[in-house]
Amino acid sequence: MKTLAKSDNEVEKKVFENLDIYQLHSSLKIEANHEAFKRPKEGRRKIILATNIAESSITIPDVSFVIDFGLYKELNYSSHNRMERLDLK
């Protein structure tokens, strides 16, 4: 079993070794959001995980592909609980 776990870890390292992964959303500090706008180094790929608001309101020049999962949060009011809540749709 240890051999399998070791080989899985090696595969994971190989898959992610040339990737720079960034988050982009309003609850991050400005400095963290700015990291997503930097060009990746030669031979590396940049992946940005963004909210639908961030995705629609900014332009990052070196982006080749956008994958939209179609998920969003919607503010709804529950008359039963008399509270607003964010529902994932």
C-alpha cells in the first residue's frame, strides 16, 4: 500500500510541477489578487480560480482558455426563516 501512495504522490508532483495556481475573488487581499495578473515564467502554465463576478469584470491578457462551471451564488429570502441566504446554483 505504501508503494501505491508513493507513486500517487510522484504523479501529483509531476502534474503540478509546471503550474502556478491563483485564486481571484473579493475576499482576498489586493496583493494576492495582483499575483494572478503576473505573466508566468517560461515553460509554466497559469491557472486562475475565480468567482463569476471576478471572471466577468476583469481582463487578464495572457489567458488562453476559460472554463465556466456555471455555478453561482444567489441571494434569496426565506419567508419561513425570515432570513436572507446565499444559495449555490
